[in-house]
Amino acid sequence: MIDCREAVRRMWAYLDHELADKPISEFEAHLETCQRCCGELDFNRHLREVVAAKSPALPVPPEVRSRLEILLAGGQNQLENPT
Amino acid sequence: MTIVLETRATPSARLIPTAAAAPERPPFADVVREHLDGLYGFCVRLANHATDAEDLVQETLIRAMRAYDGLRDPARAKGWLFAIATNVWRDQSRARRREVTTVPIDTPDGDDDTFSLFQTIAMEDPFPYSDELHLDFLRLFRDEDVSAVFALITPAFRLPLILTVVHGFSCKEAAAILEIPLGTLLSRLHRGRKQLERGLWDYAVANGLVTTAEGVQS
Ligand SMILES: [Zn+2]
């Protein structure tokens, strides 16, 4: 039987689906008896979603895009003589 | 009839995928355009700075252009571009003598490893009248707050987080991009998450998003 400390240590790997079978069953057995760790698991799931949602895509600003397009179009010249 | 015989006479063409696929390879610029926003966002988060990010994208494209013939499967271009960007960023950081590693990267750090944001919020109880204590804490953060917290995470641990959480790569793909074994990736990812948990709490206290008895005194 694992304790809360060990359960917390495995929690992120569990959420990432990266735990092996045995650690998963030990972890899940712990959850069945521990309200606290269930709460923490739920919170970490939320935390993951919130962090992803608050890290939005950062589109290329138009002026940067036009410089990159010149690079793509110009190819070799541009890279051998940078301004 | 002759045509049928001729096509059957060259079955080996199908067995040489690179030779056969080469003419159908999409132009480099098209492949890049498809991933340019993602690549730029990744570079901004790597460099923590818009000007550095543009440099990083430019150098990445230059290297990618030269290496494009070596990309066997253009469908994997996104991970390939991110891997090149990571290498460019490492080289640039080394050249500028930034990002000096001050913590041992692959040995466990007891302090980081056991911090629990969940437990800290429960113990410090920053919203005494809330029945959604933990969710209220997360609601305090705006996009720029989350970016600021990310920026403080040790780069070796920040990268796996950015790749998986922000850009949606699997752990296996992230390990391939960073050219490290999966086990190493997982332990760095774990430590990145723990630094993120601690960073969110410290940021909230330092910026007055929450007040704690201790925070007021210190
Ligand atoms: Zn527990």
C-alpha cells in the first residue's frame, strides 16, 4: 500500500498516462481509500487545463512574418549576407 | 499491353520510398508556413523575449532549409522544426553564456519534489469564505501571469512542460525533440510541474493576489 506522499509523487505521471500497470493499480487502490488525494488529483487535472488555456497561441506578428517570408523566398542569398 | 508489362517490370520502385517520394515532397516554404505560428510561439516561450524569438525562428529556418532533404517524412515536420529550434536555442544560450545551469538537472531535488500546491492552498486558506478554494486560486491568474511563472522555471524542466502542455506533444514526441530518453523526459517533466506548482503559489503571494498571515509579515 502506498502513502499520500508516494501517491502525490505519482500523480502527474498518472495524468500523463505514463505510469506502468503496477504503479497504476497501487495508485488507484490508494485513491479508493483517500479522499484527500482524490481532491488533489482533481485539482491537478484542472491545473493542467487552466495552464494550457492560459498559454494561448502566439501568432507571428505581421512585420515579423514579412521578414520571415523574405527569408523563405530569398533562400540562400539572404542567409549568406544577413544585412 | 506493353505499358502493363513495363509497370510490372519495375516493382522495386515501390521498395525505395525515399527515391519514389522525393518528387512529391512539398516545397520547404509550404511546410514551414503550416507550422510558423506554432514555431514562433515556441520560440517566444523558449527565449522569453520577442526580439530573441525572431532571431531564433530565423536561424531555425536557415538550418531547416539546409537540412530539409534529410527530413524523411514531411508529415513529421512540426516535431522536426521544434527539435531544430531547441538546438539553435541551446547553441545561442551557450554563446551568450546565459542559462547557466545552477541546479543539478537529473538528480532529485527533495524540496521541489514534495511541494504540493493543492495542500498549500488548503493549509494557507487564502479565501476563507470560498467553497471553491482551489478553483478560485486558479482563477486569479491571467495569461500574462502564467507566462511570467513559466519564465521562472529552470529551462531544462520548462521545455518538457511547454512541449506537452502548451503544444500538445506526447511525452514520447517531446523526448525525441529534446533528444533525451523517455525516462529522463518524465522526471524532468515532473520537476517542471512541481516548479510550476510552487511558482504559481510564490507568484500569487509576491504579487498580492493572495494574502497569507506569513506573506503580510515577510
Ligand atoms: Zn492520499
